[in-house]
Amino acid sequence: MATKLDKVLKREIEVDGQAYIASISPEGVKVTKKGFRKGNEITWRQIVGGEANLNADLSASVDASADQ
């Protein structure tokens, strides 16, 4: 049986030598640079509904057209 997520869990991760804080909460997931408050956030509803994939595909499409 899984444990219910009822409070914020914070973990430090390192990406390309830069430290980030990943916060997992009942509302969603947020990743911020260590020492900063603002970051990228996505709700569980967006993840479950596929909106996260749609945003990633759109970003990839925009990046590809900018390179041309």
C-alpha cells in the first residue's frame, strides 16, 4: 500500500552541475534553483490530463522552427 501524499516533500537534485530543489506536494511538482523562490511548477491535473506532454511538444516545435 502506498503512503498518501499529505505534505510537501523537498529534495535537492543536481542538473548540469547546478543545484535545484524539487518540491512534491498534494497540489503538484515545483522545481526551483537552490536559493531562489520562483521556479517551474505543474499541477497533478496537468500531468494526468496530458497537458504536460502538450507543453513539451509545443516547446520542441517552437525551438525547432527558431533554429531554421
